[in-house]
Amino acid sequence: MSGDRPIIIIRRKKAAHGHHGGAWKIAFADFMTAMMAFFLVMWILASSSKETRVAIGEYFSTPLLVAMAGGDKSSASDSAIPGGGDDPSHVEGAKARIDVRERTRPSDEQARLKNLEKRIESVIEADPVLRELRAQIRMDLTPEGLRIQLVDTEQRPMFEVGSARVAPYMRSLLQTIAPLLNELPNSIQIVGHTDSRPYPGGAAGYGNWELSSERANASRRELVTAGLALDKLLRVAGMADRIPFDGVGPGDPMNRRIAVIVLDKRTAAAIMQQSSFALDPEEAVETLPAAAEPADGASPVSPAIEPTLNPE
């Protein structure tokens, strides 16, 4: 009777496993790609020169329309105020104007200034005494011309402390570069700088303004004694501690420095124009005050004689 038994059918449902998906893998891969690109950009920027980074920044700050047209960035600016000035948001504009000024300097004058820089470097390297001062001599091309800065260190100041008395190695250095400065027809400007350490007398007494001026004038005397042509000197000035050395604190000894600037023709002409009379020669003569009559037995003083700030 086995054929009469009921047939039992058991249906077992297969357990359905949840689908984990692969979206997280795509997100992780995107994240790793972005991180690799980020570190690659950081490595490139770290290994690039300052000029390259400035050029990259200028590229990204230039509007696409201006870059494609090859025009001036300021012509497509949304602001009517040109770049530059005290506003930090316009600092890049000031840098752009300086770069354009350097590029528009006549190529022959630029080549002469660079050649003078190389000549000074070679003369310093050839002298064993001056070679020890190489770290204290900074030369660079600026919008004004070739700037030669002679900076102090704690161990070897260019002047005696608190005075305008030139150190012997400073005198040797000035006497060495004086004939080289005569090789170019460019005018010369000498500027003295100090650190921010105040004098006991305060602003009313002898201070950094007098010290920086006297040191600049003492450097002028050393250059003239070494043969620098008198007609090349255009301006001698003292700036006290108003312009610190780049990248150092206000009390750093490198702020105590002398800057001998070989001016380009455009800068020299601008300085001459600032101090020239806007009158005809005859009118200027009539406008000048008459010289005072000398007292009995006294010799007349010529206004053309430059006063000596630090008699030695």
C-alpha cells in the first residue's frame, strides 16, 4: 500500500544575502586621486623658484578673456581703482607695475648694469680680504637700478658702534668698487640705514636720522677719495630705521647698512625733475635770495660748498 502514502514536498527558500555594493570603492579611489594630485602640486611649488611661483599666481589672477586676447589685466578689471597703494588687496597690482618697469628698461642699459654686477663680484672674489665680506654684500637689480648693499653683522660692523667712523674693511670695499662705478655714465645715489634701537636723547637729540645721514656721507667721502667722479653723485640721504632689510626684524644688525645705487637714466631724470625750478633761468636768478654781506674781516661762504656732517 506504499503507493497510497501522501507525497510531501518541502520547499526551502534560499537566504537572500544583502548587496554590499561598490560605491565606497569609487569614493575612496577619488579621494586617493585627489590627495595624490594635491601632494604633487605641493611638491612642484616647493621645488619651484620664486619667479616661477609669481608667474603661476599671475596666470591664475588674469581673467580668461584678457589672457586669450593678450591684453592688459587692468583694462578688464571690475574695479575702477588701479592696483597698488596701501590696500593689501591691491598689492599684486603694485608688483605688476614694478615687473613691467623692469621689463621696459632699455636692454642695453639693463645689460650694462648686469655686467657691472658681474665685474664687482669677480673683483671681490679675486681679493682674499674682500672675499671674507662676500656674505655682507648684497647686489640686486631694482626698478631704480643696480643696488649694492653693504650690511652689518654682530661680529663685523661696517662702522664703529654709534658713529660714522668707517671700519678698515669697509674702506677697502668702497675703494675697490669706486673705479668700477666710474665705468658707467649712470648717476649714483647713496642711502644710509640703521636699526630701530633708539638713542638716549630721543627724537629731539642725536638719533638714527643723524647717524644714517652721517654714515651715508662718510661713504660718499670714501668713494670720492678712491676716485669716484664728483659729477656722478646725485643724492646722499639717510633713512634712519624707516626701511628695514627684507625678511629681518627691526633690531637685526642687517638693518644697519649702506646702499649704493647705480641709477638708471629714467630714475635719475625723475630725481632731477623733482628738484628743478619750473621757471626761466632769469626768473630763477631774480627769485633767489641775495647773499648776506660778510662781516668785517670774515670771508664769504659759498653756498655751493657741501657741509661736512661728521668732521674727522
